[in-house]
Amino acid sequence: MLPVWTAQQTRDAEAVLLAEMPADGLMRRAAYGLAREVRRVLAGRRRVTLLVGSGDNGGDALWAGVELRRAGIAVTAVLTNPERAHPRGLAALRRARGRVVSADTETAREAVTSADVLVDGIVGISGRGGLREPAASLVEAARAPVVAVDLPSGVDADTGATDGPAVTAHRTVAFGGLKPVHVLARPRCGEVTVIDIGVHGEGEPHAWVLEAADVGARWPIPGPTDDKYTQGVVGIAAGSATYPGAAVLATGAAVLATSGMVRFAGSARERVGQSWPEVVATDSIDGAGRTQAWTVGPGIGTDDAGRALLEAVLDRDVPTCIDADAITLLARHADLRRRLAGRPIVLTPHAGEFARIAGEVGPDRVAAARRAAAELGVTVLLKGSATVVADPGGRALVHPSDDAWAATAGSGDVLSGLIGALLAAGLEPWWAAGCAAFVHSRAATLAAHRTGGAPVPAPASVIQHTVPAAISEVRGR
């Protein structure tokens, strides 16, 4: 797992290291790595324009400009606040014969529009709010790829939120480790490259990011002594006459997640049986037999029948994934919510469902998921372009997404089936939700690239059938 550190944790760690280093030593170390990444983006081209603010990010950009000048690259520094530019970095760039202009001049605009690569050193991790003029207009005029220094300026370091004009980077060079912005606002950051400068956050990480190896090591695969029961039997309570597809998608995902056995209970029994003949399908929870976990909610409706189905699943008192209509039922009925706390349960709301049960998400997705997990006493998976998983103890992980291929009708039903299968196999809720989110996202990406040409959106049924390939990939096979 990769740790994610807040801005304050990073500043605390930097303060410790700065006390032991010569002046600008840490900045020079960061600038060397930054210059290396800028040259990669340049790919043989020769003109770089630095957008330089008044903080340390501006100093990083200036010192990187010095390194680039030593490599024979033309460098122009555009100063957004000339009186407050980093003095030693600015003097060093001038000695290296870099050009320096003020941001409020026509020359600055020309330097921005003619650059092969722009380096965003406007605002650092302490910055708040959107870009101010003249920086906002210069960024709007940019056409070249942008390499951001630690984070795209105008994007909040701890939440990834924007409140006004902001940079969208082609690549972000992160110093020391990941910050929340790098995982919560991945589309703004572009490709994120972490440069180890000897700074690592203080205390417990704010959150974690799973890697393929983490998921592959935990994904249940049958051993030589396993049978269909020892691998985990999962029950799926989903679908209705109105939404039979939800039942097919959630059940099929559980089957393809390498579950030993899947049982289905609901009015879509015949449709499920036609699509997945290996599933034991019945009309009711009572007839479903024993299971190690349940997934309940997709397409069950929010009427009395849906409530009865949710209550029947909760009565089983086994690990449970609660999704879609079942979350709406919980929001409407306080007596059902009171049954959740302390049980091995995963809730999987999107932003609208989250608002019904736990209040508006707001700009800080990690804080919102943590709040809901603590209040409800369960693990919460908050869906979105950056999926957040939080448990009642405060652990949080973020799964960033570089694309939106999973944003299609029925995709959430696939995710809930995966989570149920992992719960049945014995994974604790936090890991079950995190691993399922990782494989689900990867399956959506693989499905989009299935034709071998340009990627195209794939329906949830295709994403579902790509799950085995995603599992194989994370296991390194």
C-alpha cells in the first residue's frame, strides 16, 4: 500500500529535515528531480516557461530552471509576484542566463503561448482558493503540456477540490510522497510521479492507496483442498420485475469473482437461472440455504417488499454488502439503521445516496466517508471518480481513477456482487471493499480497450465478463 500524507504532515516532516540541511538543500534536491521529469515531457524540444509564484513551489521551479539551462534548454521564468520570488533561486537562474519577465506583460503571455512545456510553480501545498490574476489568464492561455510542481495550482492539497480557476496538469511531480490531491483529483494532476527527497509524512498516514500486489495477494483463489463450500458461499438478494438486470449483474459478478457457490433469492429467480445456471436460485431468503455473506439492494425497490427483503438479510447476521435501493431504505427507516452498528457491513453509496443517509458529501470526500463510517458503525465505500473506503476505526483508502469507464448503468451492481463474494471468502469489510473497487475499476478499463483500437465505453454486462481478466492481472498471471 502507498501512504497518503496531508499538507500539514508534509510540512511537519519538511521542518525536521530542513533543520538538518544547508540552505536550499531540500529545494535543490526537489528541483533536480523536477528538471528530470520536465526533460522527459520535452522529448527533445527546447523551450520551457516557468510560472513562478512567491512560495517554495516557485523556488523549486526556479532551481529546476537552472538545471534545465545547464542542459542547454531555453528557459523563461514568468514571475506572478516579482517582489516575492525566491531570491536565491531567481539569482541562480539569472546567472545561468535564463530569461525573467513579469507576469503582467505581453512578453509573459508570449512566453506562455510559445512554450513547449510549462512548469506550474505558482502555488504550493499551503495555497487556498482558485488562481488569481494575472496567473489565471496565463494558465487559460496555455496550450503546451503542464508539469505541476507538487500539485496543480488552484487545487486544494487535502481535498482535491477547486474553488475558481485552476491548473490541469499533464504530469505532476510529487515530492516525498502522495498527498490527497494526487488521488482525489487525478484528472487535474495527470500522471503523478513521486520523487523521493527524503521527506516522509509525520504520524499515521491520512489514507492509503492499494496497489495491484496488495489486491492480488488477498484475492481468494481455491487451493488443492478447497471445495465449493470452503471457498465461501455468497447470497445475492437483488432485482425485481422492474429491474431484473440488477439481479443478473450482481449475481454474475459474484460467480466470476471465483466464488465457490452463489445463491440467489428474489423475484428475478428465473432470469438469473437463465443467465447463470450454476447459481442456486430461489424466490425467498428462507429458501436460500446457508451462506457466509450477502449482497442486498440492487434493484429491489423501496416499497414494503424491498424492506422485507432487506430485513430478512439483516436477520441472517452475516457479513453483508448493502447497495442501491437498500441504502435508500436505510435512510428512510431509522430502526433499520440502528441494526447496523458494529456489524461486518459495507455500504456502497454514490453521492446522492450518501446525502440521504449521512448528509452532503461536501468538498472533502475522505472526511465525509470517515464521518459516515463512524456514525453508522460500518464500512462505507463512497463511489465516485475517486472511490473512498473508510471503516469505523478511521482507516481510509482511496482508489483514484484515470478514466470514467466504470461510470455506466449497472456498473455498481457488478461492484456489489464482487464485494459480497469477497466477504463470503472471509475478507474483512475494509479489504473486501478496497479490493473489489480495484478489480472493478480495472475490469472497466480492460472492457473499454477490448477491441484493440481506441477505447470505447463498455456496458456493465461487458465489464462483468472482464472481471476474470482483471483478477488474473492483479495476481500477475
